[in-house]
Amino acid sequence: MAKTVSDVLSILLTRLRADGGVAYDNTTLLIPLLSRVQRTLNARLRRVLASGTFITSADTLIYTIRDQFPDAVDIIKITSGGRTLHKMKNWREYADYDTDWFKRTGTRFESYAQIGRDLLIIYPALSTADSVEITYSKITDELTKTTDTFELYDEDIDLVILLMELICLIHQRLFVEFKKKLPFFTKALKNHLLVLR
Amino acid sequence: MATFSNKTEILNLIKTFMHSDFDEDSISDIYSEVLQDIAQSSLHPLVDWSLSDVVTGQHTYPYPASAIKILAAFHKAKQLNFVDVKQLEAYSMDWRSSVGDALAYLQEEQSAREIRLFPSPAGGGTIQDFEFIDTTDFVWQNTTDFIWQQTPRLKELAFFFSETRDTKIPEWAVLFILFEILARETSHPGEQQDLAFAEACQNLANLLATF
């Protein structure tokens, strides 16, 4: 069952020995930070995904992703007519074999690449408007109250708590405790990323 | 908290960590510094692209206002090679007077915030073989079953660039920016200096930089 903000706050405050939230304000500090922690972690872990139809324009192969999907972080997969497009490791590969790549048109899409996390190339351009299906890791929904549930899976919530602990220890100026806790987080993060391979 | 954050939100977040030692001017300067560093980095820089008109005989063109680093430039959709003055001088000492369709670009003076096309665009008043469609000029009409566009404006020069921003800061970058600013602000001499705090913030920022 998905963890609620309340579940996580309870564990966090116990670890920080601040039961009752005396040192922290849930509404103005902890819940907004939890929301950002979940979003930050999902950008790295790519656990929470979403999908939708991305509209392409005629004779165009460059798009600003946020114009159509403002909650997208990384594009995980693109399909067109049931075919999965090849994901280029680096958009600069296009120029390696064709300096005119930016004006190539074809009869079907072949590949895609992201430039940073803002721009998307879908290659080649088609001469008519079309669409593709995209799957992407998303900016998770905002957490605003204690009854809200996390979108990250239960097995990733330990990372949320560890990162929140680190942030709260900095906030409290407890640097010895921070130094002790930091390796736990880096080790846990590494382990969580290994699972994906 | 929407999908994007902005400079004001980040500065407010910093206040909750700095307590009473908040110097708004200094923090604002460091914010710009951190965003510029992100734009220079190879890990998830904030990027955008823009289009410009090319004028016959005009060889220099300004950077887009927010640009920090040009990642690629295109003329008539051909990707231009990045070259330096020495390479062009090796080609011809008279390279500045070359005219034709641009094949390369260079930055003669970094501070000028402009690129120079080589050769200088010839133009000629004829319809070009390819021009970019400026989608920002589209009027999108959404009917029940299709989307159509109206009267696109055509452009010849395109840039991909990394940039600095005060708005549309992606949420996944906010914590990194927050702790990087806190580390820098509390590490320099002054009333706000707190080296242990700065070190902890820097450690966390370094970790979040890879996200």
C-alpha cells in the first residue's frame, strides 16, 4: 500500500527526535520539502512514468517538450505506429554522419534524442503533421497534506526518508550527524539504481 | 508548487535555511552564478532553441538573450561547424571577405555575445531551398479531429543553446540549486560565514548535481 505523507513524517520525526513536529512546521517546511524530495528522486530513479500522445508538426524535427508535456523529465520510449523508435545516446550523433540532418524528411520516424531535458528531436521530419506515443518519467504530483500518498513505490520510500533526514540535519545545523548519515544515502541510492539494470 | 519553480520561490526557500543572515543581493548574485554554471555543465543543462533572420552581407548575429553557451548553429538547416580564427587563417588570410552560404561559425570575441558566420551570407533575394518554420508565430486551431497551423514565418538561422533562467526552473533541479547557493553564500568571509554549514550543503549539492 502506498505510503502517506503522514506515515513518512512519523518515521522522519522519530528519527530526528522531534515528535510532535516542534522544530519543524509540516505545512510550510516539511511537506513542501517532501514533495520536492520525491520529485528529485524520481528524476534520478525514473520509477514513476506517464505516457501520452505527442503531436508532431510538418517539416519539423525539434520540439520543446514542456509545450506539450510540462511534467516530463526524461523520455523513456517513443513509439510510432506500433514501432519503437531508436533512442540516440547523444543528439550530436546525428551530425556525425550528416550535416544536413536537420532538414531531412522521410516517410516514417526512425529515432529520437533529448537535448538536456528541454528539447526533443524526432528524426526525420515528416511532410505532414502526425503524432507519436511517448512514455516519460514524470514530475510527481505535488504533496500538500498529510493524507496525500507518495507515487514512488514503497521500496523507494527509504530514500525519501534518508534524503529528508539529511536536509533536516542541515536545517538544524547537526553536522556530525549529517556526516554520519550521508554515506547511508549514497549507498542506498547506488543499490536502488542497480536494481534497474 | 507547480511543475516548474522560479527564482523567487528558490530565494524564499533559502530564507528558511539561512534564518536571519539573509543578504538578498548576495544570494541573488549567487543564484545567477549557479545557473550560469549549470548552463556550462554537461549534466542536464537548461536548454532552448531560437530562430533568427539572416541579412544579406551581415556576418555577425547576436546570441539569444538568455544564452550562455551555443550548442549548435544551423543555416538553412545545415549544421555549421564550429571553427576558430586560426583555422580560418590557415584556410585563407582573406577569409573575412568570403561570401556564400554559411558553412561554419566562430566566436571572435566572447564578450561580444555574438557569433560570426563564415562565409558571410550571400542571400540574393530568391526563395531559399530550406528555411525554418517559426512555430512561435503559429496560430493553433484545435477542431474536433485535427490541429492546423496558420501562416508560419520562415527563418534561416537556428541556435541550440544552454541558458540561464529566472522562471521555468524544473522541479528536479530545485534542491540542487538551493544547496549549491547555500554552500557558496556561507563559505565566503562575512557575518553569514559558516564553514561547517557550507561543507554540508556542498556535499549534498554535489550528490544532487548528478540527478
